[in-house]
Amino acid sequence: MQRPLIIAPSILAADFAKLGEEVRAVDAAGADWIHVDVMDGHFVPNISIGPEVVQALRGHTKKVLDVHLMIAPCDPYLEAFAKAGSDIITVHVEAGPHIHRSLQTIRALGKKVGVTMNPGTPADRVEPVIDLVDLILVMAVNPGFGGQKFIPAAIDKVRKLRALASGRPIDIEIDGGITPVVAPEVVRAGANALVAGSAIFKDRTPESYRSNIAAIRQGAALARGEAA
């Protein structure tokens, strides 16, 4: 059985001067989840937001807050992001030596568990922890900045991870360079949760957010045999 199709706008591409308004806009425009990129300027070459901003955004949407921690170490901050209102917390296999413990901690905090890896990290790095996770995120760009070009090798990685998940109730999410053109390719490989930033927020109007989300959803749904 196919996992549900999820479109998750990445607020990294939103207008940070009115972040709450932007979250409400993409919520109303048809987002399934809200993807929140957390960067520390150490693990990745950029700094974005912390738990306080996640907590502030929690009041602007009832949709799933899909929080991607691009930070190292991650363990000291897991509780803060859980208390801030994250629904899914995703951490990198490269972020520390004890990924198994990190994932156990997220579960103990009552949150859904996500694991991810950088483009240069092989898919099999998640195999030892696959029974601990609800979501595997495939990075189709090098994390740290929005607006990058899709790395085609991510498609094969999605295919390998979907096979590795083999019947488990695991969402395969992909982030980086997702557009209405790329969406069908990654969905055919096995991804069901699509993160898009620039492709959704590019025109800066609520009307465009709705049409941009719909275009990605339509392309993906057609590839899944769910739309005419």
C-alpha cells in the first residue's frame, strides 16, 4: 500500500519578516505539513532558527511541523524542539556518533522520528536504525541553503531506501530542488513526502502558493496513478 502523498512547504524560502503570516498562507493554500529547517552555522554553513521560533509558529498552524535539525551535536536540543511543538524531528546520521540513541530520545519525547543523510552519504547508513524511524529524509541538495539545483543521484537513493523500508510504515521524504517537473520522477522512485521551498514561495502571494502547491501535487499524483 502506498504511503499518503505529502506536500511540505519549506519555510526557509518564506519571508522571515512575516513568518507567521507565511505559515498561515501555505496552510490555507493546501500544505499537508510545514517543513522547518534548523541550521547552526556549524554542521551546515548557515544559521536559521531555534526552538523559540518553532514555538512561535506552533500557534499559527495545526498542520504537522516537520522539523529538520541540521545541527551537531543534536542531542542537547532534542527536548527543546519537542517542547516547542515539533511533530516530527529529523536528525542526520552524520551529526554525531550515537544516532541510535538520538532516535530513541526523540521517540521517548513522544515525537515521530526522522533520520536523514547528506547527498554524499550512502543509503545503507540508515539500515541499522530503520526499525526506529517513521520517516527517512533524502537530501537532494547539500544542506545549508535554499534554491539549489536538484542532484539526480537522489532518485536512486530514494529507490534504495524504499526497498530497504520494504513494507514498513515509513514515509520517504525528499528535499531540495523539488518542482512540478522533478516531483513525478522522485515519486516514481518511491518518495511520498515532497519538501519544496523556492518552487512554492517564489511569487510571494497566497494565490501563487495555492497554484504552486497544486502543480507539485498534480505532477506527483499523476505519477502515482491517483489523478487524471
